[in-house]
Amino acid sequence: MGMPGGLANGQPSPTADGGCAAEKSIGRARAGRGRWAASRVVGIMLVVLWVLYFASSLWAAPVRASGDSLRAATESGRVTDIDRVASRPARLSASPMFSFRGDNSTDNTGDYLVWSVHNGHRYYTDVMTFPGPITSSAITSGTSFVSGSSEPSYVDRVTDFVVKRTHFEGGIAWAGLAQLLILLLALGSLFNRAPRTGTRWFWFWVINVPLGIGLLWYASSERLREPAPITVRRGGGQGFLLGLVATFAIPLAVTVLQQLVDRI
């Protein structure tokens, strides 16, 4: 008499073995689809955050203006921040993705003034464009600027006025916030699951490439494309060299492009 449940001599029948194997195969397929869906969500989030970062950076990129523009903005109370810097500000920052520092350091004797207004736009001007000194009464009232006085220079006075008398209402630095979120999400996803096309060290160096180009490459290769068999993974040495070359080449290309645009 046969044993119940498809057992014979205490051993599972071939039918039972086939059913278990099929269930395991289905389970693995579902788990794989779930991981792929989660990976794709992470990739989309990285791209969206990069768009926010890049758009905010362009919005706040310094634009050349005149000394009269700074004077008018100061008198109307629209200036929220002002710095004097040594070198001409770049329209588009090409520093490493996660440098978290400004392009220029503040310098009280610098040749350029950079200021921000309430809507987040930034402007800069050469100190040589200023009309001359201003009187103490102009600083106190904030209503007029006149030249021909022996008082300290216009640049020093207008800086003092903005710092001490303007009500600062600067908003959130959206580019910096997006940059921080990108860093946390990218590193979290990088160390949560081993990447397929390159080692963790490869992507560690590449993700920091200026303008987020390496970040977009990582999102596209590791998070947005369908998983495929990879025979050779790029190593950390390749990532370091690639990141080093890109860190010099991209800023150079951006500088040349900006010079061409300025000549148009």
C-alpha cells in the first residue's frame, strides 16, 4: 500500500521535488524583481536630486552687474549677503561634487564684491566700478550715496551697511541641501549592495567628479538599467585615475566655455 502525500519508502516523490523547486524559483524571481524595483527608485531619486542641485546652482550662479546695481539693491533693502573676494566668481562651479566649499574665499582687499538678493540670485562687480567714497549720513539712512567725501571707501561702507543694518532674509540653500541628500543617498546605496559594473572603490572616486557627471553615470549603470551579467568589474585604481583626470579636465572645459560665452 502506498504511503500518503506521495511518499514511497520515506522519500519525497519526484512530483514533490519539482513543486518545491518551482516555488523556490518563483520566490527568487519575485525577490529579484523587488530588488530591481527598489534599485530603480533609488536611481530616479538620485537623478531628481541632481536636477534640483544643478538648477539651484545655475539660479544662484553669480552674474556680472554694475556698482550702481549694488547701490540700488542696498538702498532698497534687497541685499541679503555680501562678500569681498580675491578672484572673479565663476558662473558655474566646477569643483568636485562633494567639496562643500565656496569657489572664492573672503578677502577684505579683494577686487570683487559678490552679493545675494532675496530671490536667491547672486551678482558680482569689480570694485573699480564704484563711483567713490560715501558719507556717514548715507550709511545711517541707507537712502542715498554721494561721492566727494574723505570718508572711508564706498566698498568698505556699503559692506558695513549691509552687514550691520540690513535685515537678512536669505532662504534655504537648495543646492547645498540637494548636495547633502545626494551624498547620503549615494553612499547609502553604494555600501548597501555591491555594484555590478565597478567595485565600491571605483564608484567612490567617480561619484565625486565635478558637475555630478560621475553621479549620473553611477545612477544609469547601477540603478536604472536592467541587471545583466558582468564579466569584468572596474577597479578602484581605474576610478581614482578617471576621477583625477575629470577633476582637471571638466573645470578647464567649463572655463573655456564661459570665456566663449562672454565673447558672444
